[in-house]
Amino acid sequence: MKFRLKQDSDMATGEVEIHCHPSDMAELSNTISNLEDKQAKISVKKAAETYLLEQTQILYFEAVENKIFVYTEKEVYETHWKLYELEERFKESTFFRCSKSMILNIEWIEKVSSGFNGRFEAKLLNGEKVIISRQYAKVLKQKLQIGGREK
């Protein structure tokens, strides 16, 4: 595969066009999707100030009493987005709905253990523990590529 970079000062914004062999299409689509995901930022508020967070900073989103909170390793922010909007926005990323009130970033999961009634408990890298409800356990298994038959 060859790469070419051409500068054009007449353009208002940059654009990239990729020509590839059909056999490279899936791999390139995945790479482009990952690049776009990493660029995605979300606006949040704390103490009347607005911040832009990269998705890699976010541990999870949680709905509490009609408010959506955004948890990072050390801070808690609030956002105007609805949980279903966040789920849609980040559906092809490392985020997934883990309960009715939470969307979790799997990049922050340290370990997962089985809980009661088909639920899972995820221990995050910052030491927090969150419950993945039975309803969303299958999605977690797919995201983490857990599966196969036990011997």
C-alpha cells in the first residue's frame, strides 16, 4: 500500500481520500473508525464551566434523578446529553450500555467477575466496582470477546 500527502492552502478544511484494493477495505474501515472515535470529544460542565473531554478519559456515564453525570478518574461532570443519545453516539466505540442507568467504557475495566442472577461485576482501573446487569451481559461478552465452551 502506498501513501501520498499533498498540501493545498486553497482548502478551508482538510480532507482525506483513500483508494484501496477491495481486500484492504475492512481493515481500512476499521482503522478509520478507530481514528474518528479517538477524535470524538464531548462537552461537559462543572461549576458553571464547560470542558471538552476525550472519550478515553471517561470511565462511564450515569443517569441519576434526570441528570447525566460523566465520571473520569478523578472528577465528576454533568452533561446535557441523554443516555440514549450517548449510547447512539458511542455505539461503535469502547462504550456500551451496562445497565438502565449506565454506559461503561470497557477500556477502564481491570477485571470482570460473575455475580448473582447472571449479572457481572466489573472492577475498574481506578478501583471502583460497577454492576453489569443480566440484560446487558451478552453485550459485555461480545465487547470483551469472552466466550467459547468451558472444559
